[in-house]
Amino acid sequence: MEIFQNNLVAFLTVILGILIFLKFCTWAKKFQLSAGIKKIIYILTGVGLIGFNVYYSMGNKAIGASGDYGVATNALLVSLIWVFIFAFALMAETKSE
């Protein structure tokens, strides 16, 4: 797509993504999660760092070998979803028990 090769469009896309993320974090502050759930999400995030890096590596190999962007796209989407899950856990209040 030639529209995304325009520097202004790319810049505005990044700004829009940041604004959406900030709005999501503000929304997440209204929720409460138990400390146990938060701990599980933090542990899974640590494990996910390794898993996502392996998945990215597989995507890069697939691009180099056959030009297929499918695995790399999936790696990006899954990691972005996890970023929102982690941000939700980080921003949500911890329930007092």
C-alpha cells in the first residue's frame, strides 16, 4: 500500500495508536483484579517474552525462505493482544481482600 509509505501517514498512525493505548489504560483503571490474577499475568508475560521472540524468529525465517508474511503477521498480532492484556493487569486496581 502506497499510502503507508508517506511519512506523515505513518507518523499519524503511530500517534493514533498511542492515543488508543492511553485511552485503553485510562479505561482499565476503573477495574479491579485480584493479586493472584495479576501475578499469573505477570508470570505469563515473562514466559511470553521468550515465546514471542521464538515466534518472531520463525516469522523472519519464513519471510526469508518463501516471502510469506503470515507467521510474522500472526506473531505481531498475538504480541499486541498480549500487550493489551498486560497493560490491563498493570493498570487495574488490586482488590483489597
